[in-house]
Amino acid sequence: MFPIILLVLPVCLALQSQAPAPIITFDAVHHDFAEISEDQKIAHRYTVTNKGNAPLNIKEVRTSCDCTDTAIGKMVLLPGESTFIEVRFNPDGLQGKIHRTLDVISDDPVTPITKLSFNADVIREIMPSGNTVIFTRINRDGAGMASLRLQSGNGKPITVTKISAANAPYISCISQQDGNDVILNMGIKGRLIPMNKTSGMDVLNVHTKSKKYPVLQFNIQWDVQPIIIAEPERVTWVVHVGKEYRTTITLKHSEGKPFRVIKAKSTSPLIRIAGFSKASATEQKIEIMLSSKAKAGGYQETLVLTLDDRKQQIVELPIVAVLQ
């Protein structure tokens, strides 16, 4: 009996290994569209073939963004049969090198998900090198400079007709022609920034002769170099409920000039301020107290200090508390 069992077992395994199954294959899994214009809707067909010995069911094709949709010739392929999966790409609103993927989901037991992909280099009529400029630590007596390039994508000169930044007299911009491109030279003057502002964001509007892009908008983010330096710069408590907690903050004038704390206000009634002197000094100390009535949970508050310093009238200190 033992020799018979040994002969039957390999035959059973061989029959199992030859069980009918679909095999999904593609002529290529990647396509490069190369350079295209932003208003050029394009498509490509991938050829899919069932090289197995059982019907192949294509269940779904998932795309990686709303700019892409698909079409399928047949959802079920018999052994040896082929069809197409078409990808359609709309580059409107996009710029530069784009990479997108598609997931083809089938009942192939070995490769249930096949990833297809494509690349495109989207060329716009006007291609800004960025849409945000950041100025940090601007001195009240100084200035900051930065630049952006408007690159021509159609081989024609870009013409700037007007530049404006509403309600931001401290921001300036001069356009400079560089072949078909334009360089935007932006500046910010610290002395023109209102004394009650230490940071902000403004919008720069650049008007052009382009019919598609008559106005380009750029975000200008900035913050002022502090004259009054707080140590520490933020208050953090990770404590237990039921107790009062105190932290001392030291304010120092970076130029060594005397100043006064006129008013202190917190965004939460659970946080009180005390201990500051109204006398002028080059260094001031304030005591911040978290009430014992604070309940368990997380708090994100702000302490606003009003000063009499000409260059910096406001100091804002973040307060974070986690009570357990």
C-alpha cells in the first residue's frame, strides 16, 4: 500500500498546479507624453492581454487624481484575448513635470493589482517660479528683497501692465524684462509696516496682457524682527488638574532701551497675569498663572502684551496646556 500512495500524491499535486487561472499582462505599464500645453487634453491606450487558461475579469481601474479618467474596451477577457485600457488626462491648472498612476484590479490570483503610470511635462503660457515669497525677521529700520521669474511657455514675450498690493504700502515690486520672461523684483520696507503688526500676509496682483492669465496673484508672507525678546518664547504646561501653576516670563529690549508693559490680556479666563511693573526698564518680568479650576484636556491660548515701545507695541506669547 505504501508504494501506491507515493505514486498518487505527486499526480494530485501536479493536477492542482495546472488548475485554470487567468494571467494579466500589458504591452507596457508606463507612458511618457513628453511636453504638452496646459489646454491640451491627451489620451493613451495600454494593451492588456489574458495569457492564462481561464477567463480574466477586470474589476476596476482606480486613478490617482481627478485630472485623470479611464475607459475599458472589455471587462472580461477569454484566454489569449486582448483589449485596451485608455487613460485620459486633462492638464488644465497644472504646471511642470506630472506623474500619475492607475491601479488595475483583476482576478489574476498572482497579480491582483497592476500599477500603470504616465508622465507629462505641462507647459503653461506663463509659468511662475513660485507663488509665495517669505520675508523673515525684517528690521524696522531695514528692508528685504526677493525675486520671482515669470517664464514664457509659448515662446512669446510676457508683458506686465500693472502691479499692486492692496493696503500694503510697505511692499513694492518692479518688473524686469529678460527675453520672453519677466523677473519680479519684490521688496518690503520695515519702517512702513504698522507698529502694531509683527507678522502678516498680503497679496501681490500682477496684471499682464495675457487673455488666459490677465491677473497673477502671489502671497507675500512676512514677520518683523522682534525688538522685545521673550524668554521663554512660549509657555507649555503638561500637568495634573486641581492645582495652580505659575511660570515667569522675562522680556528684554534688544537695543537696551527702557520700556513699559501697559496692558496684559489672555484669551482664556483660566490664565491670569500678575507681577509686572509699570515702571520703565530694559527688562521686565511677568508671572503667568494657570487656574486650579482648569479641567482636564488641551488648551491653546495666547497672551497679548501691550508695550509703550515705538518699534514694537505688541508681544504675543503662545500658551499650551495639557491637563491630565
